[in-house]
Amino acid sequence: MDRLRERQGQVITAAVITLLVLVLLATGEKESLVIGVITGSAYGFLALGLVLIYKSSGVFNFAQGEFGTVAVYTLYLLHFDVPYGFALLGALGVAVLMGVVVERLVVRPLFDAPRVTLLVATAGVALLSIAVQIWFGEATARPVGRALPTLDRFTVLGVQISDQRLLLLGALAILAGLLAWFFNKTNLGLAILGSSQEPTATELMGISVKRLSTIVWALAALLGGLAGVLAVPETGGFAPGVLTVAFLIPAFTAAVLGGMTSLPGAFLGGVIVGVVEAVATSAPIFEDIPGSPGTLLVFVVLLIVLVARPQGLLGKAG
Amino acid sequence: MSQRARVAILLLVVALVGAACGQKTGVAGTGGEVVAGGGGGGGGGTASGQHEPDDNDTSGVSDSEIVIGVHAPVTGASPLPQRTFDIGKDIYWQLLAANEPDALGGRRVRVVFRDDEFNPNRAVEVCREMVESEGAFILVGGGGADQITACAEYAAENGVPYFSAGVNEAGLEEASTYFALSLTYAQQAPLIAQRIKDEGFEKVGVAVADTPSFQDGHDAFVDAAEEAGLDIVADDTINKTASEAEALAEVQKLKDADAEVVFILTSPLVYLGIAGGARNQNYDPVFIGPGITSGLNQVLTFGCPGVAKGRFFSPFPELDVIDELDPDYVAAYEQFGQGEPADDIGLALWGLNKTIRLMFEATGDELGRAALMNTIEGGEVFDSGVFAPVEFSDGERFGGTAAHLLKADCDTKLYSTEEQFVQAEG
Amino acid sequence: MAVETASRGPAAETGETVEGGEPSFRPSPIGWLARGIVWAAIAWLVLIFPLGREAFELQRYSEAVIFGIIGLSLNVLLGYVGQISLGHQAFVGIGAFTSAYIVTEQNLSFWVGVAAAVAVGGLQALVLGGVSLRITGLYFALVTLAYGLVAEKNIFQIQELTGGGLGQPAPKPKGFESDFRYYYLCLVFLAIVLWVDWRMMRTKSGRALLALRENPRVASTFGVNVRLLTLFAFVVSGAFAGLGGALLAHNDTRVSPETWSFNLALIFVIMTVVGGLRSRAGVVIGSAFFALIGYLLDKFTILQDGLNAIPGAPDLSPEIARLVIGPVLLLLTLTLTPGGIGQQIRPIVRWLTGHRFDLKDRGLKEVQISDVRA
């Protein structure tokens, strides 16, 4: 039965994507397709961490973007003194540290609190992080370097794709697959999932739920950090809270599209959200929407999915 | 709660409200006096061109001090660096106090700075606070057209002189206390069109931020470009705080239209997004426009190499020529810059302040708001040697006569001054 | 100062449940006198103290009062219905733009503007309430967050209605041009909102609403239509928000799109939670505090010095202070005293309304952000 439902999700997904691609090619929006995929992969990357946290503890982590911003900020600061590679490692280290600190100071004291309380708490963490960045570093935007400098190796449908974009896309695909395998096949992965659904049973098996929680948050922070250091250099630079302000809502929409629990779904969802946003921004029929049409269309997608298919494209029903 | 208690509380509240209302009118009256120019100034100041001399409001000017209020964004969507602003805001006045202690009748100028958060609503709030709480005599807008327009409207209603570099004209024409100390966007438009033509370009793209304040600058450029025989191949508005996807979409449009030159009138951050996106697509047009903030070196530190072909008409020259125009600047910055190197934000403020000083001095001993504004509108030319000379005839709000043309240099990550004092037509 | 506003009149009933079982207690005459003095002090602070201040300070106090209204609006959703809105700045902002549009573009009076803002706010909330019947809990929070962004990036960018990037002027109403008078006008509106809120929760429906949050099944035994009730609460919340927005617009005399950002939405949530859900007095005090943080830091430089004494930290500007202090207080509240300020001051409020002073009486059972509907 489950299998059948899963298939149904895949069929719908395939149909939606095919339709989207055909419409885009037919209307001459082929560039939006490529732009959408490359901007959407950044959303997918952030969504990966959101799904991880939700899968293991049922929490909507509004601080996920800030793991990324803090990592980017660290990369920027360290890169003055040390080579890029080391700065990158340092940045990810700081992100993981932040994840652990948030888990210890905020998540753990609220372990038994309602999930909405935790949502508010993580939103508070995000705001605090942004405020501290402004406080210590001014609100000005800063440039941050790419890991891979080549810009023009590939051109797809008239859009040039940099090596950094490909790195982001590749890392996202690999990590989504790897994590899906980890959760479905390995003991630790299953234990993490079990800890949210059956905490007592997990404890009885001799696995500390609290330790698992720390591991999950550290891992999510690592993913958030990676999303930041890989995606932000492509946009040229960053300002305080960049990943929260510009990426968090599309990333959540991506995760919801994937059903909040599916890691490959987060990847796909990110790409779809990216394409929708790119099309909304450039297609002539949306020109009359005031302000930023992308924001509106992403919102519409979110609403439609939540009302019509709350389990997401790849999620299991029920 | 018992009945008796309720009655007692009710009586008490009634008594207190009564007392409060009795006092209210009285105290509100004194409040009106405390408020600089609150009632009287508004009445006197709004008559077009004529600023009543009997109502020469001297709030913010004492025997020993003149207070100037400056606002600019250091947080919000398109922020400038706060520390540089804090340092640069009064370098000129510090030097003046040190070198010529008797200037301005021996008064020291104190500059108060507030962050307007790139938000017009906030700008009005801080302008009011600077006038009423800090006792600012005049107000100065450091950057951001919408914030400048909003605050200038407040200033006009309250009879407070307001100064900024030239931005839009719409909304400021009627602001009776406003003075643009350099060319407005619309006044610069013919210069820009001419420059594009002189360089031999034909296909021009236009990207202007989606706010009513930029409409007149946009229209003036389109007219000027058509008059110069240029071909406008793309003409778009872009969100005031555009996202990455929006910037990329704009780049695709310009690229598809094959624009060789892009007239850009947006916040620096949007400019950076477009220029960076263009470079990522191997599309390399010349960006040109009226700049105040887009012509700051900060933009190059952040945006090189994408912004390597940027050119902006600017009220202030760049650091490469400042020594010949005004040798005091670098020296003063060394003395009062708290160890920071002299930069162009300081230079912009230096130029503004220097022009304002000339205006103060021309007004003489009777320094008050009406006297100051009447002096400025008296037709005298104020030439600071940094900003181009300004001249305001009666009721004229936009007194700029020329602009400097800045050219990006991504090797040094500094703008250089390609041409000084490019004269506006007419 | 406006901080204590809520402790007046109706607010005193805050959080009170049925008083059954308590032995009747009558304060002594001295007890009454002591209470009277405290009441008088509060009334002095709210009503008379501001008269001695300057006009632009009154603008801050008015903002504090208006934030109280906004806090109460959010309290209806968070506290009574148990739905969290992370897009409340959009409701308030739409109220602000509605009133500014009516007054500036249509040349109608302030009162029409306020009425329209209340109506638009209520209508808007009705639509969102309809959505909330299908989308609840965490997902509802997400939808409201995204809606807030849509308001900021799309709705508030309709230049014909909002003036676009420059925003819309919103002059103060005739007869209330002075900040002093406007302050008292805001106080009157706050009193009305408090009264409506109090009456609403006194009715059978109000009590059913609270029961609904605790347990939907129990609520059905009240014989009320759960859906209708939820929608009604949404409309009330939206109407309060619209009112708050209109008052805020005319207090600032200009509305612009940048004001209504994600940060502000979070500040609204924070001030309500820190104030203490379902505690009228707490919510108003919390909201006023967050409206006044910058002002207080400016006035009491000792606070500023204290913050600046943190080693290695640059000076903290009042604008940023709110964003730093807010989340810290939020996290402390959530982890240590979920009932917020309301929980802390409950003994005092009880005492002031003629009950025995009992430090242990914190009504702990009452306070928690509920997620029965998540």
C-alpha cells in the first residue's frame, strides 16, 4: 500500500516537472529554466537541513538559514588570514559549533515543550544572530570568494553556468542521496528517526535520545553552513542574515513540496521553487504583478501544496 | 472586588483624568514653544520663496554652537558603513574649529547623526527627533532618494532648511526649505546621454528602481537619449530591493536586447546584483548613471570585477584629484579621522559641509532659518571648490551647475575622476 | 509613561479565572489605602507624567500604547486560538496603508480611515482564518511568514495605493495634531480594545475558545460551532491589528513598505510572548516595553553604558538594541518562565484588585504556547 502511494507521488512529480519543462520551452522561457535550476539548488540545499531536523524531531527550524550566514561570515573573516580551504573548514566548524550551542541552550531545555514553542524559539535565534551580526560588523554588504573561480566552462540553453554552481548542484544531489540512504539503511539513521517517534523505545535500546539530538543539530548546522559557503559566493556577497532574508521561505516551500520528510524531495522541491521564481520574474504574463512576482508565486505554490497535497510531492500520504 | 472599591477607583481615575485635562492645554502650549519652529516656523516657512525675516527662527543656533542633523542609511536594505559615516560627518567642522576658531562668529558646529534604515518612514522619525530633541538648526540627507524626499517634506512643513546632494525633483519642487547642492538626476540626464553618444555607443538599456522618486530621472534620461539619437533597446523597472533571481532576470533581458550601455538608477546593492550577474554571464556592458552612493569606492571593494566598467556622474570628485582641489581634506582626515584612511564618504560629507559653511557665512551674524534661506535664494554663487558651484534664484530648489564624472578602476578598487566639473546645459 | 497602561481598569481582571473556592477576603482600610496609592501612582504615570515631557517623546509613548493594541491583537491568535502568526506585521501594515490611502489619496477624514483599516484588517483575517481551518500549527506559521513577505514585496508595492518606495503621508487627525492629544486618543483606543477583549473572553464563546485551545473535544460540549468561533477570533484579531496599523501610520505621519519587515513580525511575536500570553496586563506592558527600548536606552544612559561595557563589543545603537535584547528575553521567557511578564506580575495584579498578596499565585497552568492544533 505504501509502495503504491509512493509511486503515486513519483508519477505526480514526473508529470508536474514534464509539464513545467514543456511549458517553459514552448513559451521561450528556456533561460528561466536554467536560472531556476541553479538558484533553486541553493534553496534545496537549505531545505535539506530543514528536512533533517523535522524528520528527527518534528521541529521547524527557523534558524537554519543563520547556520549558513554565520558560516559565510566566518569564511569572510578567516579568508583574510588563512588559505581558502582552511577558511572553509573553519567556517563549517563554526556553523557546527553554533548548531551544538543552539541545541544545548535552546532545544534541550524545550525538549518536552510544544513544537510551536520551539518554532518561536528558533525564530528568536535567527533574529538574535542577525542582530549580533549587525552589532559587531555593521549592516554593510561584504564580498566573499568562490571555491572555484571558472565562470564560463559550461553554457546551457544560453545561460552560462559557473563551476561553483555545478559544485553546489553536485554536492546537493550527492548529499540528498547519501542522507536518504543513511536514514533508511543504517542503524544510527534509523535510531535517529526512532528517537522522534518512539523516544522511550530508543532509550531502551541503549541509545541516548539527547545525544542523538545533538548529533542531528550538528549535522543540520553543517548542511546549513555548506549551503551558505557554496551558494552565497555566487551572488557576489552577503549582508547580515542573508540566508534567512533571501533563502528561508523558498527553502521551506521546497521542503514542503517534498513533504517535509523526504530528502530527495527537498532537492527536487528546491529546483521547482527556483524555476517557478525565475519564470515569475521574467515571463511577460507576470509583468503586471506589482513588486516582486517571484515572492507571490512561491507563496501561491506553498498554499496550493498545503491545501491540495499536504504530504508533498514525494511524501507518503497520511 | 467589592462595590466600594470599584467606586473608589473610579473616582480616583476620574479625578486624575480631570486634572490631566486641566493641565493638558497649558503644557501642550509650552510644548509648542519647546518644539523648534513647530507652529510659527511652519506658517512662515511655507510661503513660496519668501522666508519671513521676522520669523528668523534661531533654534539650533546659540552663541557658542550650531547643530546640524544628518541622516543616512547604515542599516536596512542598502546600508553605508556606519563607522565611516560617524567619523566623516564632522571632519570639516573639526578642522574649521581648529584652524579658524573665529569663523561663524566663534560658534562650533556639532553634527548629530541618525540612521534612517533606508526607510522613508524612519527617516521622518529621525529627522523630527534631530530637530526637536537634539535641537538641529538644519537637516542634511546623506543618501537615498526616498528618504531624502520624505524628510525634506517634513522639514518644509516645519520650516527647517534641508540640504542634500541632488536626487529626484518630483516631490521636492514644492518643498520650500529644500536645497539640492548638486545636479539632480533629471539635470544629469542630458550629460549622461551626451557622454554615451560621445563614446560611440548606440544601444542603450535602462534599469531603474521601481519607486516614484526615480520617475522624473528615468523620463528625463529617455527624452535626452532619444534627442541624442540613441537607441533604447530595453527599458525596465526593477524592484527597489531586488532578489538574486530578479537581478539575473534583468541581466538576461539586457543581454538579449544586446545593450552596450546600461543606464542604471538603483540602490548600490541592486546595481551590484546586476553587474555581478552580468559578469557571470560573460556580458560586459558599460554601466553609467547619476551616482551618489553607486559612485562610492565601497561599491568597487564589493563588486569588482563585475562593476569594472562603471561610470557615474557624482557631486563629489574622487580621492585622486582632491589634493589639487582642496589640499585640506586628506590632512584633516589624518588629524581627525581616528586613524582611519581618508575615504570618499568623508569626502562627500566634506563637500556638503563646506558648501553649507559658505552659506552660513554669507548669512552673517543674524544666522536664523529664514535669514539663511533668504541668503541662499538671493542669487549668490557658492563655490566650495569640491562640489560644483551652486546658485539658487528665488524659489529655485535645485542649484547644481556641474558634476564630476567618476570611472571605476578595479586594479586599485578606487574610482578615479575622469572629468571634473562637467557643466550642465543651460 | 505608557508602560503601565494595562494595569488600569478592565485590565486588572487579567487572566482571572472563576474565583470559586477562595474564602472571601476583604482588605483592611489600610490595605485599601495602599492599593489606592499604587493605583494613583500608575494613573499618574500613564495620564499625567507624559504632560511634562516634550512633543516628540509623546510620539514614542503613543507608539508604546499602539504596540499594546498590536500585542493584544496577536494575543487573540496566539493566546486564545492557539495559532501562531509570523506575518502579523502584514495585518498591521495593511491597516496603516489603508488609513493613509483614505486620508491622503481620498481626502476623507481620519475616522473613516480608521474604520476602513479596522474593516480591511478584519476581512483579511477572515480569509486567513479560513485558510487556518485547513492549515494548522507549524504549517500555519509558515504560511503567515510567507504571507508577510508577500505583503512587503507585492501588496505594499502597489504604487497607486501605497505610494511605492516613497510611501504615503498620513497626517494626524483634525483636533489631534498635537502629539499630546494624539497620545490620549491612542489611550482611549487601547481602553476600548481592552474592554472588547475582556468582554469577549467573558462570554460563553470566549470561554469556549479557551476550552477549544485546551481540548477541541471538550469545546464541542459547549454547544458552539468551533469553526465559526475560530473565524470570529481571527476577525477580532485582524480588526485590532488594522486599528493598531492606522494609529501607527498617523503617529509616524508617513507609512512606507520597508517598515513591515520580517524583523518587525518577530518583534511583535516576541513582545506578546514575553508579555505573557492570555495576560492583558502582561501583553500591554511587554509590548510597550519593546516599543520603548530604544527610547529608554537613550534616556537612561546607564543602560547603554552597561551594554557597551561588554568587552570587545562596539557601541550598541538603540535601533539594534531592540533586535538583540528581544530574542534574548524571548529565549529566557520560553525556557524559564513561559508565562512571561504576566506570570510575574500576577500576584501584584491580584493584590491590586483586592485579593490577598500571594507570591505563589502565578497561574502556571494557564501559560504555555499551546499546540493542540499543530
